[in-house]
Amino acid sequence: MLFAIYALDKSGSADLRAATRPTHLAYLDGFVSQLHLAGPMLNDAGQAIGSLLIIEAENQAAAEALAAADPYARAGLFDSVAIRPYRTVYKDGARLG
């Protein structure tokens, strides 16, 4: 099952994000086969203000555990995190269902 992880950074946390990014990316590399999409959300100036991941997980609890173990989350980067089931309708210009 797919899940969307939508996490917003705490205000003024750009330095923490930058310092934690290498371990965050290494963490994501550990389950790249479960990643459908991952990247930062940006403000109007192009600066990262959060993260969006679409992941494959067995259930809500597994998605929550994966998100909680992310080095960004463990470092206290996020002000809020929402994890919701997700369904792809369009991909690469094609309607899937």
C-alpha cells in the first residue's frame, strides 16, 4: 500500500536540515525499493521547508515507523508530520485508474 508522508520543517531550521541531510539520504538509500517519490517542498525563494515522500509500506504502523526513524525526524527538524494512504491516478502522463 502507498502512503504519503508530508512533513513541514520548524521555522528557522535550515541549518539543522543541511547538517542532517547526508544521514537522511543514506537512510532513504536503505529502502529505495519502497520509495515511489521523495524530495523537499520549497518556499517561493526555492528554500526547503519540508519533505514529501510517497512510500510503499505494509500498513499505517509500518509507514509511521519508517517516518519516525528518519534522521530528519530524529533530529527534531519537523514541526508537523502527516501520514496518509495514497493512490496514484496519473503517472508519467498516463491515467492509471
